[in-house]
Amino acid sequence: MLNVDDALRKLSDLALPVLDSEAIPLSASNGRVVASIIEAPMDVPPFDASAMDGYALHAHDLDLDLNQDQGLTVVGESKAGHVYQDPLVPGTTVRIFTGAPIPNGTAAVVIQEDIERNGDQIRFRVSPEIGENIRSQGHDIAKMQLLAKSGDRLDAYKISLLAACGVTEVTAVRRIRVALFSTGDELTDPGSPLGPGQIYDANRTALRELVSERPVEVLDLGALPDDPQAISRALQTAVETADVVITSGGVSVGDADYVKDVVAQVGSLDFWKIALKPGKPLAVGRVGNALFFGLPGNPVSTIITYLLFVAPTIDRLCGMPDSTPHQLPAILQGTIEHHRGRREYVRGIFRINGNRITVSPNGDQSSNRLTSFANANCLIVVPERTDGIKPGSIVDILLLPTDRAHIWTG
Ligand code: AMP
Ligand code: MG
């Protein structure tokens, strides 16, 4: 059996980045992968601006002595969005607000907390340094600065950077086309009544939702019976357009497990069976120009093999650089039973207690138990060569890509 790392290496040789790109509006670019470099078309801020609410000072007036010198006469006002046209003359000042362009000749801005104002006269106690409280032109973003490069995935932060420079359109890698179907005579879609011996198809929903977190177009081919001809037809439909075909079920060694045989007939199988728990029967191959992933049918196995193998492959096809999972050491609370041989991924819950991260397995780890994912926020990695892990041991955890890890998590 292939170990997980060798399987991932083989897979990265099979997955070649998609090179097609398209121009898309910035407003529709969240989650998309950039296909070329983007340089700032302008400086931000586009002019020297005040960083504070205060008063603009001429260089001659920076060192005024509060006790001896006269104050400065306020001759006007500069608000954000408005330009004070006249140059600043020594002995005068302009009331100025955060983000407003500074008048020509301004050497510094004294903050309003540091002045005393009497009618149109101000005096200040603390003299600012030259340039103080002025945001110079391009202080945030300099024209021609690199803002994004091929392979960068856009998010709210990067998109706002582009918007600040007036960018309205980006060149993005086209969406990866993912076809998926589940297999199993027992499967029914939620919404239809269950016949005897039937269950609802959970995996297709899991896969649809998981792939939708990436820049993909989904072709959902439904739940298919355990019928080689139906599977073959669906595969051929899928590969007319798809870059990736994902199936669930029918890749194990049961009498009704036809999927990998059909793939071997209409395409080729590159590998099958991984030293992995759960998810051993994973099958990977090619049909037409598409990469094929036959994920095992037990829902936990489906999700684990998706996260470990399919998700990074989609990223790679998008042209994103290869990444390593977010892995952290944590102190195990509880015991993990394990037999040597396969690497196991145990659904867990980690907590941050002061400067310690602790983790507990999230209940019964049977591969049919979707509830083991329900509150989980990580996977505990159990290495191939271990006979079980004792409480208090340091284990590696992989953070699950979930909103449960956002900054407000208590
Ligand atoms: P298989 O990999 O086809 O042998 O299926 C293994 C187990 O997973 C069986 O108990 C199936 O009933 C179950 N299973 C297969 N496909 C799905 C699915 N789409 N949703 C929920 N359970 C499934
Ligand atoms: Mg089955």
C-alpha cells in the first residue's frame, strides 16, 4: 500500500495547472486565483494628507514659544474630500481633518489636543517635528508596487487593496470544472421518501459544499446505482467538460464496488489503496483529460480523502503554489488506540488554554459517524508507526478549514 506522502507526491505529478485565464470584475473576484502580476496603477494616498484632526503648520512656525510668541491666525479649513487651494503662509494656520489634503507649504500637523484656540488664534504647547502627522503620497501603496502575482488567491484584504488603487478588473485563472456523483443502490436524495434499506446521500452534499469553497464550477451528476454501465456513462459525460471528476462509494472490495474497474476500462487507474485510516480504498486515475478521484463511501472517509488529496489538487490546478497543511503541536487529552501500519486522522477538538494547546479526540471514530466532524476543529495525526498514544503526549494537529477557527472562537 502506498503511504500518504508518496500518494501526494504521485498526485502532484499528475495535476498540471490549468493555464486558461479570463478577465473578471473585481466585485466577483473573491476566492479567485490571480493569473498575472498586478502592479499598483497609482499612489495611495494619491496626495499628502493629514493623519489627524489638527492644524497645518508652516516650517517657520514649528518652534513657536508659547510664552513669548504670538499665536497663529486660522485662515481656513481643509476637510477630507475638499482641497484648500491657497498656499500656507507663515504666521497662519489651516484647520485640517484626517484624510484631507494638506495645503501647499505645510511642514507638519499639530493635533487638536495639543493646541489652545481663542477665536481665530491658536497657540500650541507641543511643537511637532517636520512631517509629523502627515501621510505622504504613496505612504500606503506606491505606484507600480506589486499587489498580487500569479497563484495568489484573492480575499477581502487583497481585494480592498486593489479597490484602493481604483482597480475594477483582474485576470484570473478560469474556474476549475468539477464533476461529481455518488454511487450506491441504497442512496436517495433528501426530499424523497426513503424506501426499505435506503439512506440519504450525505456525501454528494459534503463534496458539493467542500468544493464550493474553492474557485470551481460544479457539475452534479446525481446519485447513481451500483451499475457499471450507468457509472461508465456518467464518467463519459463528466469528462466532456470536467478537469476533475470526484465520485463517492464503490471503490472497495465488495461485489457491488464497480467504480475503479470502470475507470480502468474507460481511462486508467494510477493508484488505489492508501495506508490511511479512514480512507484506505481511495482510487486515483485519469479519464480523458480529467483527473479522477474515487473516494470511499463512508462519509468520514469521503471527507478525509477530499481534504487530504482533492483539495490541494484543485489548488494546484488553479496555479496556486504547493502548500503544507496548517499543523501545530498539541497536548493530547485522552487516549488514542492505534495499530501500526496506516496513518490515521482522528477528528478532534483543540482548545487554547493560555499558552498551551490541548486536543481531545471527538468521540467514536467510526468512519460512518459524520457526527465526529460536527464540532471538530482539527484532525489529530496518528503516525503509521505507533501502537497508540497516551494522555499528555505531544501530537500534531491539522486545523480544519472552518469558520470555527475565526478570531472570536472562545
Ligand atoms: P462503499 O464505499 O460504497 O462500500 O460504502 C461504504 C459505506 O458508506 C456504506 O455503508 C454505504 O451505505 C455508505 N455510503 C456510501 N455512499 C454514501 C453516501 N453518498 N452518503 C452516505 N453514506 C454513503
Ligand atoms: Mg457502495
